[in-house]
Amino acid sequence: MGISKAEYARRRRNFMALMDANSIAIIPSARESIRSRDTEYPFRQDSDFYYLTGFNEPDAVLVLLPGRRHGQFVLFCRDRDPTLELWQGRRLGPEGVCERLGADDAFPVGDIDDILPGLIEGRERVYYSMGRSAGFDRQIMDWVNSIRAREASGAVPPGEFTDLDHMLHELRLYKSAAEIRLMKRAAQISARAHRRAMQACRPGLFEYQLEAELQHAFAMGGARFPAYSSIVGGGANACVMHYVENDAKLRDGDLVLVDAGCELDNYASDVTRTFPVGGTYSKEQRQLYDIVLRAHAAAIKQVRPGNHWNQPHDASVRVITEGLVKLGLLKGRVATLIKKGAYREFYMHRVGHWLGLDVHDVGDYRVEEQWRLLEPGMVMTVEPGIYVAADNTRVARKWRGIGIRIEDDVVVTEQGCEVISEGAPRQADEIEALMAG
């Protein structure tokens, strides 16, 4: 079960409670995007719009009017059109939007120029995120200017514009029980996909063939789309953070880093595993892998209410720096190396990010210039890594071209945290056993 109609209504109420009196919020949907002649990319709804409506059609505009006597939730959408629906798929239309989504009023989006200026007129504040869509920005200003042009006859333009992102994104940061259930399902589907990839992997496959195994498991689990472009990087390709070509042949003796998560009902998962193409880690691969695994465990221990956002990262940095010094890839005192940031040559990203409707989800990491405290209901990733570039001549040749990342999805709970992407093995011995089986 996904998100209920009642929960979407509660989200709108919570957001409108933060708005000033006599104000209006305007949030457009995503638009369809052309892929090539006569074809579009698969449609993916704008996350803010979806969070407040659950409506998954393009060319729509959400309007919220707290305290409006004739209804606070107004939606403009595509009208029903049997001919177009025959070719392009079914539409809810204004009547369906009222019935299925609980809108107080709904109008054909073709009538928006006639109706929306009247809803804006006289409002003291307009909540709108300027800068996301140049076309819609112009449309908003055209409506405001049409009101200003009638000031002499008594029309009252809005007093000021306020970006709604911060208010709305604070609400999105704290996940409900229904959201966490959905994200658990997505994470478990992704974990099964990683197991499938491990079992299918063998030298001579192309990276995209391993990607196909992941995509198959996503779809069979009920998730049609990945949450982001899957990364399948064999050998030195694993040292490219956002490698997505996925077109190289997998070689015996190399590791393959797989960073892939499905999207389920618009909610993302994000899981990474690194395993040996031939089924067995070499001595050097295992040594680096075990450092990352210890950093992963140390970071997860720090994910609990009252700790701040950066404590898991700090824990991972210490473990990785200590491990690299022990192996000779870094030289010096651990505390000094951490202070200088010497580890960033091998570990150049943060330990994680927020997760939700977006794979890099919304929400501030700092509040009043201080790291944010973790609270129950927040969902984040934990993903330490070590990457030794193939052309790094400052280290012995045996380490070069090894890239490792281990990533899981973690919910902050009242007692500590819950790893919701369990199911894909992390321990090297378990991975080797699964691949051998």
C-alpha cells in the first residue's frame, strides 16, 4: 500500500499552516520532455508537486489558498479528451481530480489564464519557487502584470513573493510511517537486485549486462524505474564517482562497483555493493574492502537521535584514515592527516545524504550554521568508500585502480537507527559464498 488520500490531505494542511494569512501557493507539475523525434522520456512527476497531491500527470498546476471559503485545494489539469487519450493514455480530468484526489476545485489547465489571476489578486504573499522553469516564471509574471495593469480600476496585485522551498522541504525531511514502509519495500527490492547481480557476475560480461540483471529484478519486484542512472563500474571505472557509461567488459581479477537503487511509487532507494568479478577478492582488494566495511559500521553506529549530521562522516573518516596509514597509502599521524584532509585523495565524498522522493533528497544539513541534529523519521544513506586512481603514482602499483563503496539506506528511529536495505551481503566472505553458490 502506498500513500493514502488522507495523508496527502494532511500534508497540504501542514504546509498551509505555515503560510501567512491571505496568501497563495503555486506549484507547477513537471512537463514531458522530448527524447527524440516523436518520443518522450518516461514522465517523472516533480517531487514537491507529487508530495502534496499524489497526482502523476504532466501539465498541471497546484494552487493552495489557506482559509478560502470556496475551497483551499485547487488544481488545474488536462481536460478529458477521448481522442488524445486513445493515443496518449487516460487522464483524470477535473472531475476525476476532485473525486480521486480530494480537490475542492479543479479546472482545465487551458483556462488557467482566465482563472488564476483572479485567485492571485488581492493576496498579500505568493509562495512560489522562482528559477526552476523559465517558461512558468514568465507566465507567473504575466499574470501579476495583468493585475498591475488594472490597479487604476481597483485591482490589487500581490504584495511580495516568497520561495516556498524551505518550508515545504522541512516537511518532506521527516518521513511518515507510510513513507518509511514504502521506502523499505524499495530498499528490499534493490537489495534483491544486488544479490542477483552478484550471482550473475562472471568475467567476460559487459557492465550493461549486469545492469540488465538489476533492471530485471527491479521490474519483477514491482519497481519499473531506477531512482537514478545505475553505476556498474568494473576495475578502474569504479574510481569515477558517477560513472554511467556501463559499456566495458568485466575482467577476472577486477572488482565491480554497483551503485543502483529502484524507485517505487516515486520514492527512491540507493544501495551500493562492491564485489570481485571472478568471485574472490585479492589480498589487496580485501584489505581495502575491510577498511570500508569497518568505516560503514562505525558510521552507522553514529546514526541516532541527538547526534549531529556530521558525526557518521567523522567516524568514517577516522576509520579510513587509520586503515590507509596502516597499509602505507597515507603517511603521518592520523589526527594530523585528518586535520589536513589528506584522506580526500582516496575518500572525496561525504558519507551520505538525505533520501526520499529524490535520491539526493531535500532538507538542510545545517541549521543556523550548525550541523543539524538527527531526529526520528529522517532517512539517509551511509556510503563510505576508498578509491585509488589508476594513475596515482604516489602509491604502490598493487593498489591502483581499486575502487570500493558500500552503501545502505538508514532510518533514524527513537532508539537509534534501522538499516532498511539489508538483504544484499556486505561481509566479503558472505559475498564470495553467494557468488560461488
